Amino acid sequence: MSTIRAMCPHCISPVDLDPADVLLTSAPSPGRTGSYAYYCRACERVTVAPVSPAAFELLVTAGVRVERCRSPRLAHRFTADDLIEFHQLLNTPDWFAQLQP
């Protein structure tokens, strides 16, 4: 199994990662490669950064699984009426259960 070495930008520590420790996402639009993310055990922070096409291919070759990103869904604009309705919902004792699908 390959080991991926990265440098944490937060604590400037080297980080050795297994392919399963890296989240690699592809961009939804052509011409963009995506981003990668990993957790630094030294400073306990997550790093998310864009990935170059060359680094993208290296990570895939090392065994990192690619998560496909979907284009964001278009939703209606959040209005003042929506805000009032949400405020009223938060005043009910079971508001969280009402938000569950």
C-alpha cells in the first residue's frame, strides 16, 4: 500500500497518510480537477485544498478513491416569510423531529 506524504499548512508538520485517509473530490464541471482533504493528527485540523491535474492523477495512482461531486441543486430564494415560519417552528418542543424527512 502507498503512503502519501503531505505538509500540514496549519502546524507545518509532515503528515503520512494512507490512501483511505485522503478525501479526493472531482469537480462537477469539466476543466477543473477538484480538491483533496485530510486530517492532521498533530494539530487536529482538517486541510482542504484545490488539487492540480498532476497531483490528482498521482493521488488516484496511489489508490485514493475519487468522490464525484454533483452540481448544486437550485433552490428557491429564502424569503422573510420563510424566516418567520422557521422562527415559529423553533418555538415548538419537537421542532427537530419536524425537520426530519
